[in-house]
Amino acid sequence: MWSAFRAAIVALFFVPKPLWAEDATSDLQNWDKWITANGHFIDGNFGEAVDIWLPLAEIGFPPAQTSLGLVHEFGDGTPQDFTAAVAWYARAAEQGDANGQFLLGSMYKNGSGVRRDLQSAHELFLRAAEQGHMRAQAELGLMYYLGFGVTQDYREAFKWNKLSADQGSDTAQTTLGTQYQFGQGTHVDLRSAASMYRLAAEQGNFDAQHFLGSLYAQGAGVLQDYAEAAGWWARAAEQGHARSMALLGSLFADGKGVHQDYQKAYLLWLSAARQGNAEAQQRLGEFYFNGYVAADDFQTAHMWYNISASNGFEPAKQIRDAIAENLMSPKEVSQAQARARECVASNYENCGWMFQ
């Protein structure tokens, strides 16, 4: 939570010129005080920061109002209070402050401190975005892309994502990459998709890292390169991206772009399976069915195919049924089903792991 708040405070330094900035002399004095308070906060001197922000906020200085809103939203230096956060954001937003509009819009979007209201969120994001607010533009792009609170409109999504991506938003770059990849609101352009994913991936966006790895695995928009795919999937997997774990595990099992290593494959599938990834669960079934590092174990294979099938992976259902019909007795099928129930009920803790 602290890192998120610190990032939010730092982000306030990089904003468009506010509409309320009129009196240059008083503004400079207020900015100096506000920056000093930020330094205190970042150093962990919460009380000193709030003591400076509060009088600035009360005389109507929007950056101090948004800072106090963030303090209350995240509960750093003061008890967490979403209602108070909303009140401070609203005072800044009423003066045309883009950060206040964005932050208040986020509260309406999430239903934090106010009743959830996507229409109000959209209106506030729009007001901030029209001032050039990068994160508000990204939020608008995502809302239009998903049809979240607005009528789905890929062209409108593309417009706002492009504006935000050009300012460096990894969220917008990732969504824009998807739009280029699938021709949503624009023409299909796999090279541009790869370029957008790379920009976001290099900022640590795990979805972009996953998508870029997939392009390398397919040879779409880039030269096919399993080693590159493995590298990007590994970076996403390190951040807990289940799909990347499953695909990276497959590369280790097949020896594509990496040295073949069944134990690494198993451990990656295990991590993804524990997050409910049906493909990884299916690959664990395959691991036991084919006896990659031990004798064939049809009962454990059936267990994992059964779990994968229950999560919607159709190929696993077909293999599960074939194993049960041709390779197992009714008693063994019943035992495998009982193990599957126990595995899921234990949140994947009691599944009989081969490696830990």
C-alpha cells in the first residue's frame, strides 16, 4: 500500500498546467510548501507533511487537497477514511484540477466512499482527460474498450489509448497493442502491436510481457524466437502471471528456447494450477499420464484432467473420459474423483505434489 501511495504522490509532480493556476506569486509559494511537505512524507515524516498540506488545502490549493485525499484513501499517516478522501478530491475537482477529477472518478468507479456510479466516473475521467491527464485518458480508453459503463466503442477507445500511450501509460500501451493485434478500432498491425507491448513490458506490465512473449512464440509481428518468448514469459511469471507460467512450463517440457527440464516445467505448472489455470492443470495431467520423470500414474493424471475440465478446458474432459474408459477400473476412477475433490477443497494444498 505504501508503494502505491508513494507512486501516487510522486505522480502529482508530473501533471498538466492546472486551470486554477492564476496568481503566479502565491502559487509559487504554495508549490514550494507543497513540495516540502511531499519530501517530509516520502521520508516517513507523515505528521509534518499533513501539518503543511492541511492549511494549504483549507485555503483552496488543489495539490494539497488531492494529497490529503490520498492520505485518507490509503490510510498513511492518518486512519483510512474513504469518505474524507472523496471530500478532498471533490474540492480539488470543483476547481478544475485534473488530478482531483481523476482521483474522484476512480472513487466513483470503485464505489469507495461513494455509491458506485460509472456515469459520474466517466464524466470526471473525461474532464481530466481533456486536460491531458495520462491516467484519465487510459481509464477512458479502457472503459470504451470493454464497454464498461459506456457503450463499447473501439474507435473511441483507440483515440484515448493512443493519447495516453504517447505519454507513456503502460496500461494504455497494452490495450493499444491489443487493438493493433486484433484490428479493433484500427487496422491489424502486428508490428505496432509488438511495439506497444514492448514499451509497456519494459515498464514491468505483466500483461504486456505475456502478450509480447506470445507474439515471439507465434512469430507474429516479430521473428519467431522461443528464447525471447521464454524471457518475456519468465518476467511475467515472476510477477505471478498464471498463463505465462503455464506456457513457460510447456517450453521447458518441450525444450523450446530453453534447456529441457521437466522439474521446472512441473513447478511452473504447479504454480499456475494453484491459481486455477485450467491449461496448467491439464499439463499436469499430461505430466502424470506420460510419466515424464516417473512411472505412468493414471489415477493422478485423471485427477488433474478432471480438475482442468471442471474449469472449462474441453480437451482435458475428453482425455479424462478416455483414460477412465480404457485404462482405469471403476474403483480407481472413484478414488481419482475423491482426490480431485480433496485437492480443490484444500485450495490445491493437498494434491500429492511430486516436487515442492
